[in-house]
Amino acid sequence: MNERTSLTYADAGVDIDAGNRLVDAIRDPVEATRRPEVIGGLGGFGGLFELPVARYRRPVLVSGTDGVGTKLRLAIEHRRFDGIGVDLVAMCVNDVLVTGAEPLFFLDYYATAHLDAEVAAPVIRSIAAGCQAAGAALIGGETAEMPGMYAAGDFDLAGFCVGVVEHDDRIDGSAAAAGDVVLGLASSGPHSNGYSLVRRIIDYAGVDPQLETVGETSLVDALMAPTRIYVAAVRDLLAHHRVHAMAHVTGGGLAENFARVLPDHLAARLDATAWRRPAVFDWLAEAGNVSEAEMARTFNNGIGFCLVVPAETAEAAQQRLEASGETVYRLGTLDMRATDAPAVTFA
């Protein structure tokens, strides 16, 4: 009888030791995100976080989950791994922030065909950097090695965030009123939306993103700029001023996302000339022969986050946001909405 070879998990393409080495490599940056409420450390079956109930009368948990989308394809093709984790965190914490919540903790999911620490380590370090910027603890995650599910060199990212807000301090748009002012916070670029179209435009134009320039930077640098995290500036504003509504501008653009947070009886009248669209969006529109309507419903076009504030405090709110490092535009005002009229219009 012929002797048969004894197969191992490594023969199937999964290297358990590589996963253990990765945990050791990311331990310090993950530890840097630690908050006092975190219990235990890396390596457990679940991340433990003690809810700070003493600070709240009626705490409400707010959760959000997202991925990076096909921006990952550009990151893989151009080996830009040291910022893509910030995108992952930003897409989740900015969503949670819209309710007025403080992000508490974050978990990530990294899936690949074969674990490569030279790729995974900078990705997860950048996730930790995003968590630090948001004030959220990175309390756990999953690294999944799945040969046969992904092509060689590919990986995917997903994330999950939990925040908390006082029940009576929730921001849901219900306090908004006619005459309120809409403030827009500048984006750092396309953030993490519209990249299937971005990649199609690059192919259509036949350019090398590393050689093509946009203003004073390369196209690839402009496209790979990490999504801006607005948590620190907005949380500071909330501690000093009333905010009636907020929106994170993602897929669907400014009009569709802002409409999601407006009461049915109100409409936003925005000034399309209130801000200058960054050069990367002009390049995309021209190189892809993309209509203005399509640009507006696909990309943020330079506005990554919106806030509705009372008119009498709008100037002070703007100054406070600017003092926190944000570029702020006064986009327009709220007005009563006529029957069947759109929720957002541009003048």
C-alpha cells in the first residue's frame, strides 16, 4: 500500500504562524488607541468595553458598519497601504457622528487569499491611526486567510463602530427650522465613494495615475488622500453650540445625503458657488466627460460633512469649527418646503 502525504493547513494555503506574527506587529499601534473603558487586550474571543454609564442619564448606543469599496483596488495596484485604514474608520465614525454620538470602539475585518504582513501591518496600523483621530478604541478584529476566495495579492476591508449619545441629546433633524444655516465642511478629496467610476475614468482616459498631475500633486495622491475624520471638530462644536441636523456626504452626493436628515416640511436652498470644487473633481469630470448631474450624485465634490445650526449662532459655530482645523463654507439656509418640491435645491 502506498503511503499518503500528511496534509497540513499550510498546504491548503493558510499560515497560522503568519497571523500570530501579524498580531505581534500591530500590538503597539492598537494599544495606542486604548481608552480607560477597555478591558483586557488583544487575543481574546471578544473585545470588552465598559459602557461609561455614569456620564449618561439614558445612554443610547449608535452603531455603524462600512467598507472602503473599490478604492481598495487603487490601493492594491499602487501599493498605497498606509492610509486606506483611515478611510475604513472614517466611513464608520462619521456616520455615527451624525447622530451626535461619541465613537467608543471599533473592530475591523481583513480578508485575503494569503496573509502578507508587509501589506496587512501598514493597513492595520492606519486603522489604528484612524481610531486615534476619532478617539475610538480599536478593541478587536478578524484577519481571515481564505485561499480560493480572493485573487493573489487582493484583500478586503470592513469595519464596525459603536458610539454613545445621551437620549435627549440625539440629533435627528427634528429641531431644524426655517431660517437655519447650513454649514459645509471641506472634504479631503473623493473620500471613499465613486471609485468604480474613478477607475473607469482612468481607463477611459488612458493615463497612469502616478504620472498624471492634478494641480501640484499626482493624480494617485489626490485620489488616495484618506477620508477626513470630522469627529474631533464636531464633538467640540456640540459641547458649545446647538446643532439641529448633520449629514455625512457619501454615495449619492450632497443633495441625496443631506435630504436624508431634513424633516419633510423643510427644504435646503444651497448656493452652488459657495465653495470651489477641488481640482481632482474637475479632472474626473473632464477626463471622463462626466455630466455635472452625474458628478453631483456620485461624488462629494468637495463637501464631506454638513451641519444645520441656528442662524444667530452660525458665525460663532463656523469660527469654532475653523479653530479646530476645518475649512468651513456657508452653503445656504433652510426654508419651508412646498408640496412635491425637492428637499435640496442649488441656486
